[in-house]
Amino acid sequence: MRTSYTADQIRGAEQALMATLPEGTLMQRAAHGLAAVCAGMLGRVYGSRVLLLVGSGDNGGDALYAGALLARRGARVSAVLAGAKAHEAGLAAFLLAGGRVAPDAGEADLVVDGLVGIGGTGALREPYAGLVERAGGPVVAVDVPSGVDASTGQVAGAAVTAQVTVTVGALKSGLLVDPGASYAGHVELVDIGLGPYLPDPDLAALTDGDVAALLPSPGPESDKYRRGVVGIAAGSQVYTGAAVLAVGGALRAGAGMVRYAGPSAPVAQVRNHWPEAVITELDRPSLAGVGRVQAWVLGPGMGTDDWAHELAAQVLSSDVPVLIDADGLSLVARDHSLLRRSAPVVLTPHAGELSRLLRVERERIEASRLEFVRRAAAELNATVLLKGSTTVIAEADRPVRVNVTGSSWLATGGTGDVLSGVAGALLAGGLGGYDAASCAAYLHGLAGTLAADGAPLVSADVATAIPEAMRSLRRARG
């Protein structure tokens, strides 16, 4: 599992480690790691042109020491000293190695962004913003791209767009969550020995092995009931496809049985596509004849009229976990009393749906995904999977999980319905809401990448690719 930390957590760990080491040791470790990454990006160091953009803080010192190492290898290294002062020892080492101070930014084979460190907040201000605009060449950022909030990923205005970010000691949370993640490029971690001094993480990201270990797997005594029965209340006379996709996602993700309940039009479609599903046609919003389930998926395509509200109330009055998506989220946004239940709830909104649930502008949510996914989990007493360019999963008193799989081709209608079915199957299979949502997002993203293979996909392709995604995870685990 990959973990990340806030700026305050990193600084606390650095202070504790520095107390045990000679002065300057950590900066030297950071500089050597940074220089090694820069050399790899350059390919041929001798004769290359490297430009350092140097601020007043310690990451400016990291950049100067790394520049000195590159200069000793024959690179032509220039530094623009943009801050009110420069790191004295770093600047002395840089000049001694043959580096030179330049009056302004220009073209280079590589630009090193050492302007603002992990303590910086808000937009990148002058003279930094102008320097970034005038500098030409691929950029490697020191610790975090200047202008990106290291703890939250927020970008309030001008910021550096890096091809590579060399982050020191531990991953910073703002590098994993958009919009900050989109400015960071490829992230390289330089280990300087912080591990024993780090607290519990701020964020976590599952790996292939983590997900493979969590996924339910049938044993010799398994039958369809032991593997998990998921109920799906989705679809309407108008929106029939959502029911087909949610049922398909659940079946492909390994549900022992899927019980589908809906009106006549989606019933016909589900029966045609998925003869494996056990179907109850509803002529009124009553679940009396559906049978026992171990989890429910509620909402995709079901509408928001009185009929849908009554059906949602019945599903949510059950004593099993319920995943709520799409129209189900609109229903509970209008009537929060539907969420007053003791059994677990998983909500899977995108930013627009979360804005209605929290009554907060969508733009604020997109700019600060971590803040609002945590707030939603606390206020709504639920596991919340916030979909988007970075999907994040929150549950009270747990580190937020960041999903690292996916493809931009997944941004097409119906893929969220497949995700709901996958998560519902994992809930029915015995995973708690936090793990079910995290594993479902991971599988869904991996399946999307496999299905797309660099080309457009339709949502049914994602459901079809779920078993291959699961096989790939188990092969990776060994």
C-alpha cells in the first residue's frame, strides 16, 4: 500500500530525524536523489544546459546542491535566485562547482523548480510566476510543483506544470489528488530515512497485491448464497440501460446471485442480457417478493418520482449494506431522512451529485476533493466514493483512499452503473463499505484500461473486462 502525508506531518518527521543526524545530512540525501533523477532525464549530462529556479526555502537549497553535483559532471548549470535570499551553504557549493548565477530564466535542456516548498499555499506570486513563464524546457519539480498545495492538491492560480516531481522523504497528499496530481507529472520518491518517524498516513492508495488479497474468493464449500446475493433496484420505464449495466457489473465481479427488481421495461432488457439474474417485476414499489439479499445497489436510472422515492425508502429500511448511486443520490439529497439507518451505506457521487448532497458549489468540491469527501463521510455517516479524474474514498476515522487505476476513456455514459454493480457484489461478498468501494474503484479503473487499450469504449466493455482485471491481479500476487 502506498501512503502519503500532509506538509505538517512531513515537517514533524523531518525535525525528529534531523535531531539524530549531523546538520545538513537530509539536504545532501535529497540533493543526491534529485541529481540522479535529473541525470536520468538528461541522458547525457556532460554539456547539457540546466536551469535552476531557486527560492528562499530548503527546496531551493536542494536544487542548488543538486545543481552542484550536475555541474561537477560537466553540465552547464545556471541558477536564477528568485527569493529574497538563497540557501548560503547550497549557493557556495553551487558556485564552487562551477555553477553560475543568471539574471533571468531562459531556455534549457532541463529546468529545476526549486521555488516554493511544501509550506507554500495559494497561487504562485511574482517574481516566481513570471520566471516560470519565461523558462523553457522540461521541468523537474523539487518536492511539489510550485503553486500546488502539498497537503490538499489545491491550485489557486498560477502553478508549475512538471514532467517529473522528485518528492523527498515521503509522498505528499497533494501529489495524488487532482488538480495537483495533474501538475506533478511522474512522481519519483527519494528515501531519506523518514519512515520510522512518520505518523499514520493522511492518504493511502491500494496496490495490485492489496486488492488481490481483499477480493472475496470462493472456497471448496462455497455456493451461490455463501458467495453473496446482491439486490439491484435500478432502471425505469425511461432508463432501461442502467439496470442492464449494474446487473452486468455485479455478475462479472463474482456475485453468487443477483436479484433484480424493477418495472417491466428494464425487466425485459435485463432478462434479455442476463438470464443468470433472478428477476422480480414490480408493478408497485414493494420488495415483498424479491427474496433475501446480503447487500443492495440502489439508484441507477430509477428516476426521482414518488414511485422511486417509495422504493428507495423500502431498500433503505432493510438491515443490509446499501450502495446508493445516480438517481438514488438525488433522492437522498432531497430527503436526508432516508439515510437514518444503522446498517452501512456507501455513496458513489460525482462532484455535481455531492454538491447537491452537501449543498456546496460544484466548483468548490472539484478544487478541494479531499476536504469535501471527508466532510461528506462525517456529515452523512457513510462511506463516500467521490468519482472524478481522481477518485477518492472516505470513511470516518480512516485515511482517505486514492484510486490509482483508470483511463480517461472511462468518461462515458453508463460506466458508473457498472461500478455500482461491482461494488454491490463486493459488499454482498462480505467486504465492508470502505474496502468494497476501494476495491471496486480499482477493478473498474483497471478494467477500463484493459477494455479501452488506447481507444474509445462503451460501458458494457468495462463490465466484460472485469474478470480479466481480477485475473491480472491474482497473477500479479502469484
